[in-house]
Amino acid sequence: MTDEMTRVCFQLQVRPDRIDEYRRRHAAVWPEMLQALHETGWHNYSLFLRPDGLLIGYLETPSLAEAQAGMAAREINTRWQAEMAEFFVDLGDAAPDTGFVELQEVFHLEDQLSSTIRETEVK
């Protein structure tokens, strides 16, 4: 990875009656899907699930738009998103990988430490 990665955090809501199955599906994601994510720029990608179904995702990528476009061009992603869509609340017509709510980053330790160190070195 390069220093030019963008950190992306997002949320979705998993239907409460589908949480157990959602966990099972993500315990063994299709190998072709894993490879496609890797090849299209989804780095350090993690999902975190609260017991009530709140899902938080995190990834690092040079460009979220390019990572999403890359996945949109993959047949494996079309199949995966079609299967996963039924697990979520309030997606409308969007696929899960584009229908999420992106969260704004308000703090990053390393960014502030780097800034503080640079300021100290200038003084």
C-alpha cells in the first residue's frame, strides 16, 4: 500500500432476523470475491457487526469510486451483491457495496502525531 490511501468507514443495518446467516456467509466468503476485492483496491477491509445488526465497514483504498467501479465490472460481485441485498434494511434499489452510509472521519492518531512532530521539528 502507498501513503496515498483514503480511509473509508461506512454503516449499514443488517436485518435482525438475518444476523446469524450474515455472520455465516462472511465466515467463508467466496474465494473469487476475495480476489476481486483485493484486485480492485479494497485494502485492509474489515466488517464489524453489533448484536442489533448495526454493521460498520472499514477499508483503505486509493479511490473509493474507482474501487466500487472496479467491483461493479466483476460478475462475481454482481452475484454476491444480489445475494447480500436481502440481508439489509433500507437499501432501496442500491447494492450493499454502494448503498451504505459513509461516515466522516474526525480523528486519526497518526495524522495528528505526524503534524505535532513536524511542528516540533520546525521550532
